[in-house]
Amino acid sequence: MLDFHRLSADYQQALLRQAVPFWLKNSRDERYGGYFDCLTNTGQALDSNKDIALQAQQTWAFAWLYNTLDGQPAWLEHAIHGGNFISQFAHSESIHTYAQVNRLGRPTATATNLLSDSFTAMAYSQLYQATRTDEWFMLAKQTFAKLLQRREVVRKQLAQTTSQQQLLLHLSEPIALLKATQELKPLVAEDDWKETLDIVLHELLREFLDRRTDTLREYILPEGSFVNTPEGRRLNVGLTFQAVNFLLDLSLESGNRKLAMQVTTWCLHMCEQAWNELSGGLNQYVDLKKQPLIFPDWSQKWAWVHVEALAALTKSYFQTRHPDCPKWLKRIHDFTFQFFPDPQHPGWHIALDQQNKPLMEIKATPSVGCYSLLRCLAEISQTLIKCGQLQPLGRNVRIT
């Protein structure tokens, strides 16, 4: 039996008593601003460089929690702390964001993709919603406009290139741009928003989607051409679930039931492909053609992948009532809550090995922060309440 209301309370407790306290206590750089990206199980900072995408993600996450939940002042103060740092140090003279800065805010790496621009625009948008301060409004609009300009230039360069070198595009970019487009909807002209949304949906549903298998590929050649290499065949489990989450948000807002059914199918298919039958949990990568994977970390189990899956399953069930969603929800939930919460310290383990032991005594790396964990725990809790309301007289779903 699945008791949606009880499960909702589990996720709310994990969010408010485990995840949020860890980040509030340990991530902030009080001396120079921003946040530390690499943290041990006990919250010790291991690296002083600051990835702009992660700085913006954490800023967005706490501003979003403030706007979405009960609006605790400490959450907004934490978000403004990050927003002040990225507004001062993340941008070049042309408003584009750097990829990384050092602890003092001096640039150490230029951006080679659109991720830092996308997340920074999102962060400013949430800060504006929370404060109604004109500065955040203008920064959000300017960053998003520059992001779209840069993307257009890159696309034209790819179309005109005569190089024989294979230029692979990565799934993370259209997913981040989709989320940024959804976030910036209240701040941009409706026609511009629709045009951008159509472009992003075309990339995801026509270029990255392998229509023969109805599967999102992690890497493609320009215009969606398939490359039969280990990278070209690789399916990124976490990014697939993240795409499902954002597309389900869109389908709910627009009433597009066809899209909801389509991405629910992606979600359930990925659960079947990625589930580790030997030790449980979701593997990190899958091969499109079921060829042996050459990536040493393919079978690692990451917390962010599991919470993205759980969020996708709850949203899928709420919108489609597909009977397989609760089955997978229970299976992945049981695994996640058995192995990822740290019984000794606040927060969750970031990753597990094949034996379901913590892969490293780290709760944040320079590539994975709190973005998925905080967002998904909150979304799952909220959506489970809605799922419970779907049941006649509050009855539970029977899982066989």
C-alpha cells in the first residue's frame, strides 16, 4: 500500500530536517561571499573555487523554497547572499557569465556552454519574485536576453562549420534552457517566450529524442544526427528524469495531456533500463543499444538521480494515473530512504557504490550541489499530497 500523505511527510522531513539545515549551516562563505562547492560529510570545505552554475543553483533553490513553501527569512537571506556574489563577480563586461571564479571572485574559467547563463537568469528571477527589487528584475532579463543571443550565435556557427571534427551537443543545455524559459515567463514578452519555448522543445523532441526507441540521447551531432560511439549511445539517467520533470511542469501548465503521456513513457522505460537488479538502485548510465559501457562510473548510484526519478514518477502519476508509476515509486523510494540519508550527520550521501556503501565522504562536489535534492524533495512532497487527493475518500493505492 502507498499512503501518499505519509510519504509526503517523509519527504518534507527529509527536506526540512536533513537537507536544508546542512546547506544553511555549511555552504556559505561568510568572508568572501557566495558558497563553497565541495563539502565533506561534516560540512568542511575542500575547495575554494566557485562554479558559477552551482552558485546560481543554490541561490535559485533557496529563493524558490522561500517563494514556494512557508517563506522563512533565513532562506531568502541565504539566497540573497549568493545572488550578491554572482551579480558582482559572475559576469563579463558583455553580461555573459564565467564558468568558474576563485574564492575572491576572480574568473578562472570561461563558459563553454549555456549552463551558467541559464541558472544565473533563473536565480535572479526567483530573487525578484521574492523581493520585487528592480535590480533582480533587470539582471534576470538582461542575462536571459544575452543567453538567447549567445545560443543563436553558437547554433549558426555549428550550421556553417565545414570541419570534419564531430561537434557533440549535450542534453544538459536544452534542459537548462527549458527550465530557464519556464522561470522567465513572467518577465519577458509573450511572443518572445513562445518562440524560445518552441525552439527548445524542437531540440528536445526532434533532435535529442531517438524516435525509434523513444529515448533521450545524452550526446548528438548538430541537428540530431546519431553518432555510434560509446558517448553517442550513452543515456544519462538523471538528465532524462530531469527532462521529464520539466516537461511535465509544462504539460500541467498548458494542459497538454499528450506530452504528459509521452514523457511518462520515457520515465517508466528509463526506470526499467537503469534499475540495478543485483543490488537495487538506479545506475548512472545506460547504453542505447545495450552494448557494454566503457565508463568506469556507469554503475554508481547518485542521490540526485534518484530524487529526480521520484519527482518524475509522482508528477507522472498525478497527471496520467499510469498504474506502473506507484510500483516504481515505491521501489525507488524504499531504496533511496534506506541508503542515502546519513544517519550520523545532517544531509544525504551524494553517491553509492555497487554495494550501496557511500562512494565518498562528500556531500557536495564541484559538479553536483543541492539543486536537485532541495527542489525534488519539495516537489515530491507537494505532488504526493495532490496524488492523495486523487484517491476516492483518501484511499491508498495497492501495490502488487
